[in-house]
Amino acid sequence: MLEARRARVVLIGLLVVAIALITIDFRDGGGSAAHGVGGRLFAPVEHVAGDVTGVFRGAAGGGGDVASLQRQNAQLRAQLAQAQAADADAAQLAGLLHLAKGKYTVVTGTVIAAGGDYSDSVTLNVGSADGITADETVLNGDGLVGTVAAVTPTTATVQLATDAAATVGVRMAGSGQIGALTGTAGSMAGGAQLKLTMFESGTVLRPGQILVTFGSVGGRPYVPGVPVGTVSAVTTPPGSLSPTALVKPFADFTALGVLGVVVSQ
Amino acid sequence: MNGLLASSLSASNAEPSPARKALTAVVLAATLFAAVIVQLTVVNRLPLPGGAVPDLVLLLVTAIAVCTSPLTGALAGFAAGLALDVAPPAVHYAGEYALVFCLAGWGAARVNRAIWDMRGVRDPVVAFTVMAGAAAAGEAGKAALGMMLSDPDVTGAAAGRVLPTAILYDLLAAPFAFWLAARITRGTGFLSTIAVRAPAPEFGVEQRPALVFRSASAGAAPGLRLAGTGENYHRPQAARRVPRLRLADGRAGSVIGTGGAAPGTAAVPLAGGRTPRLSFGGDLPAGTGQVRTGRRAARTPGKNWLRGASGVPLAGSRAFAAHAAAARRAARGPGRGWLAVAGTAGPAVPAAQRASRAPGKGWITAGSLARPGGQRASRIPGKGWIAAGSLAGPAAKRAARGPGRGWLHAARPGGGGLAGPGGPRSAEAALAARSAPSGLSALSGGGTPMAAMSRHGAPRAGWLGAARSAAASVPAPRLAPRRGWLSGTSRPPGAVLGGHGPAGGSRGGRSLRASAFRGSRAYRGNWYAAAPSGGWLRRSRRRWHGLLPGGRPPVPRGARPMAKTGIRSAARRLGLFGGRW
């Protein structure tokens, strides 16, 4: 009985602590110091574990042909996006969006951890020590992956584009019409689709249209010109003003290996 | 086979040393940490069909909980959940998983214990079922809390898609987690301590304990009487039949102290040819010729005082006079539910002095003083104490002081072990040791290595460490039943299986398996020595059938099995309604 009572007292104490943590984190919008502390504690261990599992995945950091090719792909993709954006209307966009001049710098890292059932997030084995800061574009050789949500000295947490909390501004590759992509969560399930909502009511959506990122001010959180995906199904409800569609992303979110982070200068 | 099982069980049942416990705690923490890392770096990245992954951490938390205790479960759940909350990929609010896992761990252990208490058997199947259910509930709790906090990722649609798959994967991975936790906590945990509680009698809900005791005492069962309820209060009684306590090795006809030091030998007749028994109410057994000695139980302050002494009238009147003069018992029981059972077995002793002071309720003191000079002062401040001991050596002195309530205390240092120069165990001592005052001590074989088992307190529910050590002088064991236990005991495996020989065998490895077979009749004992938790008198599913000679004792009409008493009693046991917090 004494033990049971003690267990209850401890339980209540722990619950109070947990609720306090939730409250503080809720107030800070998910960015309380607890995450930083946890990151510093767990990052080294996850590094080691990621390296170990990376051996089995054939994509260990630094070694392997696949890894190096993926790294190259990510860098080329970023350069291509920059070149295309420059080609389109460089001056106008640059003036409008204060695009970063010069070449994109891509820091590549390997995924070492992933979030649980409900969170579409992965952890890279590169962090603020490599020059990564929050809200930077993450891509791979296929296309847009997400944005950096949080960094520790040695890790960066990437919020995938499929996360329900992520919103990406996109424009149609040909017409240049703009819209917004929202994640639907469940990227690890495979076949994750993004929801596209076009801003112009007269936009005609067809399956097969290619979407690229529209770009953000200062390249944060998304640099322009990164391919995102293709329209797979038009879901515009009858009578709706804004056309909607489902978009199949280029990147395979179930097999993320080497990712590149576009580091702003 | 029995011996092998017994030795392995004894080994696994030995109460762990603090170092062992600390080591287990460290291993558990390391395992949880590793589980967190593996979950984040491996499991979460598995592209399993269905879009969900098993939650190894949650599984491990619940498995640890059912294998240990609610406190451990809550702590493990909080720590592991917090780790998942703050480890880098996490984007949800810190504290969510800590809250859910903490509740899941505590609840799993709590429910598991409640079920074990109700059934009287510690069944790993039950533990596994509870663990799997708790894991499923934890998955649901994660989704529910995410929705409550309006996590954009946790929508109704997402939960509806993820939850069934996640639970399915959890169930698939649950055996591994359970095996891991049981393996780690083996020898130290709750599950691995084989506690075969004897089947409890089947009493109806409306059956009153007094009637039960009366009917029991009228039959073959040892004399259990509540104070003032027995019809033979002071009347001489004919010698009753010896209650046959068929212990684990299934040797029919083994009497009282089955599985003694010398298995296979003829049972040593009891002192005086009498049955040791529990008699409550402070009366000496009739027919013993003893007078009520000294100041005995002048005050029975509360209700349900149970108190008894069984003396064997071997000593002459002079001895009795001395006994009367010297035996001073000051029993102060301010609480209710005292049970003091003292058996003075063997040659009655002068100068046996005893002062038991039990301030709480639910005290049980059962001891047999067998040697001159045996002195005992047990002071047990809590409620629910049970002290069962027999001091057989000269000048054996014992002072047990239990800080909490719910302690159970049983020891029988037999022979001359306590006094040191007592020399080898004499036949007399063996005799005395055998005539335990109750089934409590009778459960353990005399002169067995059981003492090792009782060296440390078993903080679990329903433990009875009845130890009779002939060779080792050990401090009295401290065992803690839970609230409402009368004499809740779980028999030590050595006693369960009877064989105390040094038969070799793998230690501990069979604990799970053996416990699974516990339901078989051969492992049953006497019910009064191993009573389940509160309300055991009235509700029970077990039957007496086959336990006592002459078949089933008179079970009153109207007795209903526990299962029919409905969900309210189950909820009451769980403390859901009106339970104290």
C-alpha cells in the first residue's frame, strides 16, 4: 500500500511535469529550450547510430558511390534551379524577391533519424557547425524535400514538404501561375500527395503539369525554381473559386538518403 | 524434474541484492535509451506498408511496467517519452509522449497487479495481454493528445489511418519487447518471482468471514476462529485431522511441512501429535490444559482481532507456571484487523517473552516459540503486518521493526542457528520447526535454503517469505502484502515445488514456463496461507476441491464465483471508485 501510494504520488508529479512541459512548449510554439537540450543530448548518439545504419544502407556519410552521386545530384539540382530562375526573369525576380546573388551553396548531409507516425520530419547529420540555419531549403536530386525546422550544432531537423504543417509556394512551370502546396502527412507511408491550391480562379489544372517552388524572400524558407512535383489529379470542387489538385512529389520521401541544404550567403 | 524446477525457481526467486537491483535499473535505462535511438534511427525509417511503424519505446515501457511495478512503469514511461519528445526529429510539443507513456506504464502495471491479485496467480499471459492492451491504449493516447493540442499532423483522418496499422505493428512486435523486459527483470522483477498463490476458497459475496472461519474450523481445516465466534471457545476438542497441505511436488500425504530437508523420508510427526493451527481470538486451544497466561490481550480494541496461540501441552505444570509468569504479552492493537497467531510448539518454554506491539491495522503476527529464552519483540508500525516466526534456538532474540504498513514478516530460524552455539539441528528442533503455527510457515520446508530467499524484503504484493533456516542465522524477512491482505502470501518456489535438494539445473530460465503451469493442482497449497487481496474471503473463483482431505469443505450455499460479481467489484479493486489516492 505504501508502495502504491508512493507510485501514485510519483505518477502525479510526473504528469504535472509533463503538462508543464507541454504548456511551455505550446506557448513557445514548439521551440522551447527542451528541444535544444534534447538535441544536444541525443545528437551525438544519433550521429553514431546513423553512421552505423548508414553502413547497412550503403549510404554512409562520406563513403560509397551512391552517396557521392546523390550528393552531386543535389548540388546540380540546386544549380539548375538557380539557373532556371535566372533565365526566366532574373532581374524582375531578383528585384522583387531580393534573391541572393551568386551561386547557391549546398551543404549535403545524410538522414540519420526520422520522426514517428505523425510527424514528417527527418534529421540530417549536418548542423549549425556546417553553416546551416533554420528555414533553409532542403532538396535532393529529385526535387524539393522540405525546409530546415531546427538545428543543433551537429544535426538539422528537416520538416518535409509532406508535413501537414508545411506550406510551399509554387508556380506552374509553364504559365507561371502561383499557388500553395500543403502537405497531407504520412510521407513514410509512400505515395504521399500534396494538396495544391491555386490562387487564381481561372487557372486550368491538368494532370501532368509541373510545379516548381515560387521562392521566398531571401530564399527562406524556399529558394525559387526547385521542382516539386506534378499534378496527378484535379480535385476542384464544383463551384469553388480556387482550383485544387493533388500533386505527386518528385522526391521519394520513403527513401531519403543524402539531402542538400541550400545555405544562404 | 521437480527438483530441477525447484532449484531453478529458487534461484530466480531469491530476492535480489541492492546491487542486483541497481544493475537491473541501469540495464533497463540503457535498454530504454537504446530503444529510443533504434526507434528514431531505424524503425521510423522503415517503409512499412500502411504508413505506420511500431513504437518500440512504448512497447518496452509497458513491458517493463508489467514486469516490475507501477512506480517503475511510470518512471520509465516518463523518461522514455521525454526522450522521444526532445530527441532531434521530434517536432511535436515536448512532454506529449512523456505524459502518455507515463500513464501507459503506470496503468499497465496497475491493471496487471489488480488482475493478478484477483486471480491469485501471476500469469505471464495476463501480463502480456495487459501490456499489449496498454501499448494500444498508448497509441490511441498519442493520437488523442496530438489532436487535443491541435497538432496539424494529427488530424482525425491521419489518426484513423495510422492508428490501426500502428496498433497492429505494435502487437506484432510486442512479444519481443515482452521477452526483453522479462529477461532483463528476471530474478528481480515482479513477474519472475514465482508466486503461486493457492486457490482461495469459494465464498459467496454475502458470506461473512466469521461463518467461513467457523465452518472451516469445524472441518478438516486447522482451527481458524475469529474472536468469540468459535463455538468451542474453551471447550476441549478432540484432535482434528491433520490438514493436508498438498504442496507442489504433489506428494499426497505430506503433512504440513512438506518438502523438508530430507525429502523422501517419513514425515516427522508433529509435536504432541497435534495439528498446528491458527486459532484466533486469543484463546488457547482447548484441550491443551494451558491456562491463559498472564496479561493476555486484555484489550481487543478494534474489530476483527484475530489472535491465537497454539500450544502443545508437553510441558508440565511447572513449566506452564513459569510460562505464565514470564510470558508477558502486551498486545496493543489500536487498529482493527489484528491477527496475532503464535504457536508455541514443541516443549513449552518458560520465560518465553513476547511483546508485540502493532499500532496499525491488519496486523498478523504468527510465531512459534520453541525454545527457552526465546524472546521476541516485534514492533510493526504499519498496518497489514504479518510476522510469522518461530524461534527455536535458545536466547533467540528478534526485533523486527517495519517502517511501513503492508509488511509481512515471517521467519523461522529453526534449530540453533540463531544462537550460534546451538550445534546441529536436533530432532526436537526439527519437530518444533515442523509444527508451524499456521500454514504460513508450514509452507516452507525446514532446514532448507529458503532462508536465502527471505533475506531481503519482498516489496511486492502478496509475498510471504516463510523461511525456516536451520543453518543460517538471518534477519527476519520483511515482506509486504498490499492493502487488505489478511495473510496474503505467495508461496516461494522452493515450497511450491517441494524439492529442496540441490538439484542442478538452469536457473531462472524456467520461471516463466513454470509459472504458466501454476494452475495445475499439484502446485496448490492451503488457501489460508496464501490469501489473495482484499475481499478474498468473499470473492474467489478458486475452489477447495481436492485440497483438503475429505474433499471439499463445506462451502456455504450462495457462494458465487468472483467472475459473477460484476465489473463494479473489479473496478473497486482497481480503485477506480472511491479508491484512495
